[in-house]
Amino acid sequence: MTTVHIEHAITDLGTWRTAFGRAAGLREQHGVRSYEVRQPVDDPAYVVIDLTFDDVPAAEGFLVELRTIWRTAPALVGAPQARILESVDASPG
């Protein structure tokens, strides 16, 4: 599996979640298999997102799309940091 790992500061979780929800069709269209959104326990103005894909080309294509969306996305503070990761080991379960 391949993951796009994103981290960024936000101004407001509710606004950010609304925008994230509106992108559900785009995620499906680009092959996002699953996602997880987390926040640091000590920073409510920050989110960490992992989007899972079948392969690197799908992740790369979606990341290009995301970088365009981020230019006008509400609730973002600064430029998100994103990396494409591949699993090399995992525990069962």
C-alpha cells in the first residue's frame, strides 16, 4: 500500500472538516482507498491526514491535484507538508 501523509496547521477544525468532506468525490475519483485524520493531543490547530492508495502513480496524481486545491482551500495556515510513503513492514491486525 501507498500513503500520502499530510500535515498542516489550520485556523478552524469545523471549517476544515467541511472542506474535507466536500472533496469526498475527488478522493474517490483519484483512488483513495481509505483515510485517517488525526490531531495532536496538544494542538487543536493542526491536522495530520493519511490517504491510502493502491500504488505510487495514483498517490502522485492525487498529490498534484491537492497542491492546486490547497492554493484556495479554507482554514489552511501556510503550506501543507506532504510525502508519499510506501509500507515496508506492518504488524497484522
